[in-house]
Amino acid sequence: MPSSTPAVSTAQVGPPTKHQLALMIWVAVFPTLTVLNLALGDWLRDLSPVLRTFVLATVAVPIVIYGLMPQLHRLRVRVLSRAGRA
């Protein structure tokens, strides 16, 4: 079925460089950990540092990998596609 908007192919843009990927991961991880620390800080306070880190990682990794990184990849493709057309 034809679409009224042109499809942007990720093949045109290519995969992120390691620097782009590092920035994308930082943009996803830092706010996620900040929000989780603020939301769960009182509950996590009495845990050992290792257990606290385990809980935060267990919650943060799926949020980052399944929720935020796909959106950041789409945003990167959109931004670079616009830059390539300009």
C-alpha cells in the first residue's frame, strides 16, 4: 500500500558510529537511573551497594534496551536523513 510520506530507510543512514552509540546510551541511561534513584531511593537506601546496583540494573536495562534505544535509533535516522537532504 503506497504511503503519502516517503519512507526513510535505515540502509541510507547506516549503523551508528561507536561515538554516536555511546552518546545514545548515555542519553538513555543517565535519565533512567536518575528517575529510578529518585523514585526508589527510600526503598533502596537500606540495601547493600551491590544489591542496590543489581536492582537498579534489573529495572533500568529493559527500559533502556526495549523502550528508549529504539526511539533514539529512529530519532537518529530521522535527524541524519534530514541533514542529508539539506
